[in-house]
Amino acid sequence: DNGEFVKIVEVGPRDGLQNEKAIVPLHTKISLIERLSTTGLTVIEAGSFVAPKWVPQMADSTSILSHLLRSPPPAPQPVTYPFLVPNLKGLESALPRTTPPPPSAGASEIAIFASASEGFSLKNLNCSIDTSFERFAPVVQKALENNIKVRGYVSMVISCPYSGDTPPEKVVQVTKRLLDMGCYEVSLGDTTGVGNPYTIDVLMKALIDGGVPVDKLACHFHDTYGQAIVNCMVGLANGVRVFDSSVAGLGGCPYAKGATGNVATEDLVYFLHSVGMKTGVDLEKVSEVGAWISDAIGRKNNSKVGPALLAK
Ligand code: HMG
Ligand code: MG
């Protein structure tokens, strides 16, 4: 097969688990990351260095990073494990350590997360969009000085439960600010899954016409209303080749009313392969991981493809 390559950013261990009320044991989180590593995925978002008071589920992200550094999961290809970082305090947890001995390397990639709506910025980061950028600037600078790659997120790219519909120009502006600051890629979050093929197309065209190179964009679509796959199709048709997804469709954002999981990785991979794209992901293996994690945390598997495939 010589289809074009599409990169999948697996966000299950972070976006997927961050919304779980009951704390998922550390060994389950690590096992999820290890199992995902065997499927051919090349990027697996592994946790968040955020305030534990705000998102208790991510409080053990430091242990996850140390584990990944100490015992890199066996994988058929190199895998990057990014962590979310909202401020300098979060970056400290991602940086290489000289003490206590033994010294250890740090994360190779972080992601900062901005909002296209003021209402969500206040809920999620406890500050305005402008203030969030003042806080991101030194984070990005210091990360790049330490050879840590930085990805950017923009949330509420279509509409926000607190601020209403998001003007596409606002998304263009925030996206450009993240790229200008040094992010190598910006992921467009339809946080509450309210986009449809029309609004996503309008947004994509606003970004491209606004001068944002499409190869710097990723789509991060939640599947709350079942539209995530058709919306990914619109991203693909506009030239996007990076998509975020979550195994078994786990997830949601604790600070976004009504947000449920990301598009399921199994469904995304099935769709991409069916239209002739290459992902490098073994659909059957990732479906098995989806079945395992749903069972391990007692959740309904939100993928359609995974259970269908495994039932055959
Ligand atoms: P704040 O309360 O304004 O921060 O929160 P603060 O600086 O006043 O600190 C409050 C306390 O938190 C202090 O502790 C700090 O030390 C501690 P205390 O003195 O009270 O004991 N603290 C930290 N601890 C660990 N790591 C840190 C850190 N920072 C402060 N990095 C803050 C501001 C940004 C910290 C807070 O709002 C926060 O953590 N927000 C994160 C929310 C979050 O993780 N949301 C989910 C991820 S975003 C998402 O899901 C969307 C996405 O998927 C895309 C999409 O779908 O749209 C990416
Ligand atoms: Mg998300």
C-alpha cells in the first residue's frame, strides 16, 4: 500500500483518563501506555503536569514520566510521549533532573493549551487568553532551550458552553500566536463535539486563507454528538494529516460542561485505512487495547469499530 501517511496522536492516557472520577491506578495507566506502544502508534500523550487540586486524576504524571524514562515500553517504532504543561511549575516536572540522584532525562515533548474563547480560558486555566499567553511564553522559551518540542492546543474552536459560538478569526489569531511562539504544530480542539462538516470546513478555510500552513495543523475532535469522523473527513479533505484520538473513545474535559470522549482511535484508523490512507497502526491490536481498558475501568467501549472487529 502506498497511501499517504496520516499521523495519529493517541490522547487516551491523558484526555481519555483525565475525566474519570475514580482514580485509575498507576499500574493501569502505565499498562495502557505500554499496550498502546505495541500497536504502531508514534505519539501517545501520557499525562499532564497541571495542578493536582484541579485535575486529581493526573497527579501521578511524574511517576508515569519516570517510569517511561526508566523502562521505555517495547515498541515496533520510536514513540514520543508528550505531557500537558500549563505554566512554569508544570514545566519543572518535564525538565531533565540533576538531583536527586540518579540524574534523569526529561520529557521530549510538551503541549501547552490555549482557548479560543474567554469563558473556557477562565474555567480551564483560571485566567484570560492574554494572561495565558504571558504564562506560556517563558514555558515555551525554556522548553525549547532544553530541546523539548512544544505542541499547542486551541480549545473551543467551534463553540463554547460559556461564551457561545467562536468566530473563526479568533481561532486563526490564537493559532498564529501559538505558532509564532514556537509551537511546531497546533491542534484544533472541538472540545464539546458541536462542530459539523459545514462549520469545520468554514474554520479550515479561514485558517488556510489566513495564512496558517495546513501542515502545522492537527484536528482534535470530540465525538459528543457522533460527528467526529465526518468532521475528520473534512479536515482530511482540507489537507490535514494529523489527527488526535482516544482508544475506546475514552475521555472528556473536566472543565467543559457536557464534554465526552475524543473520536475513538479504532474508528479513526478504520476510516483512514478505508479511504486509502496509511497510519502504521495495527487496527486489531488497538481494538484489543480498547476492549482491555474499557473493561479495566468499567466503562462502555465507545468505539464502534473495535467491538465489531473483535466479534468477527
Ligand atoms: P490557579 O489555581 O490559578 O494556579 O490554577 P496557582 O498558580 O494560583 O496555584 C494554585 C495551586 O496549584 C498551588 O498549590 C500551586 O502550587 C499549584 P498550593 O500552593 O495551593 O498548594 N500548581 C501546580 N501544581 C502542579 N503542577 C502545576 C501547578 N500549577 C499550579 N503545573 C492552573 C492555574 C493553570 C495551574 C490550573 O488552572 C490548572 O491546573 N488547570 C489545568 C486544567 C486542565 O488540566 N484541564 C484539562 C486539560 S485541557 C483539555 O482537556 C482540552 C484539550 O483536550 C483540547 C480540547 O479538547 O479542546 C487539550
Ligand atoms: Mg480534548
